Amino acid sequence: MMRSGFQRVARLAHHRALLRTHLLPRLHQASAFGSSTDSLVARFCPEKTDLKDYALPNSSWCPDMLSLYQEFLEKTKSGGWIKIPSFKSNREHIQGLKLPLGLVTDSDKQDWRIFTRCILLEGQGYEYVIFFHPSEKKSVCLFQPGPYLEGPPGFAHGGSLAAMMDETFSKTAYLAGEGLFTLSLNIRFKNLIPVGSLAVLDIQVEKIEDQKLYMSCIAQSRDKQTVYAKSSGVFLQLQLEEEPPQQQ
């Protein structure tokens, strides 16, 4: 038992050393936050695409989710809020770009899927849509957990909410300031989310400094009478690299 514990500590220390060595280069301040929010949004949220957007209403959405979705959709018409499309893989969001510093793995797998889009049946897993406000650097995620995410009978597993928070953090971090990697995620659970009901996640970028984005989140019911969880996260700010042109 003690030996395995020491081994886990050693592996963790080795992993942190790798992060410092490979993921935390000292960039010039101009390049660390070089892309404008508009350019990031334009690349990440294409207006015309043949890719399937999974963040669209379907028959499984509860009335609260549908009505609040319509409310935020109306807000996008004034130019403040932007609906973020949700493709099955982040690869489809950042076409033409790649992770920096050679952080690319080779694989013969083709059906890449982001974790929160891995359950294909509508209404059974993660039903969600994210809206982003560029000038205020904040997001709202409408999240409806399905029965495949159950923890305690009738309620969503806490891990499913943690994953949803991390996913919303990551999308917000990238659009707000090229945040690419989760460095830390701290969650305080308050109440359980009933399966099939709506949880509203409010994400705010608190500050950007020293190549990191510091963010906060509160997950609550639509009427704000029930808080499900509060969390904070820190994301590494790092630019993606242009994909080299393919040889003919």
C-alpha cells in the first residue's frame, strides 16, 4: 500500500515536471494574448459549415431549457451574446490549427468525440448549449443531464456536472484569451441536479495574468433558488499553431 502510494506521488511529480517543461513556455506578452476575441470567435464559430451542431433543440429538451434557449437566442440578435456551436470534436472547431510544441498524438482512430458529446442518443447524456459574451468575457451554459449520467437514483452524477463545468470553462477560456489547458479545477457541490431538469452555469473570467486565465462558475436552477455547485478554474494561455500545408 505504501509503495503504491509513493509510486503515485512520484508519477504525479513527474507529470507536473512535464507540464512545467513542455506546456509552460515563457511567451512574450504580445503573443500570449495576440489574437483578438473577434478572430477567435470567427474561427471557432463559423457561420457556414456542413458540420453537425449538437447544441440545437431536440425533442428531449425540457420546457425550461427550450424557453431559456429562445431568450438567449433573441439576445444574440443585438450583437452582445454569441451562440457557440458544438461539434463532435474540438478538431472540427480549430480546423487548420494544431496544439503547440508537438503535442499531437498519432492514432488510426477516426471517430474522435469530445467527452460531453460521446453519447449519441438524444436526451440520454449531455444536452447543453453555451452562449458567450465577448466584451464581458463571460458565458452561460444551459445543461440538461440525461439518465445515462445518473449517480444517486434520479439525480445526475457529480462527475457529469464537473465535466460540464470544465467544458464550459475551456470554451470560454479559449474565446476570451486563448486558454487551452486546464491547470486546476476546484468544485464545491451544494445540491443534486434532478435528471432531465435544467441547470444554468454562469461562467466569468475574473482576470488574465501571468499567462493564465482565472475563472469562476456557479451552477444553479433557472430561478436561482437552488445552487447546485460553485467552482473555480485556472487555464493556461497558449496560442495554437498553424497546420503545415499538406504535400501533394
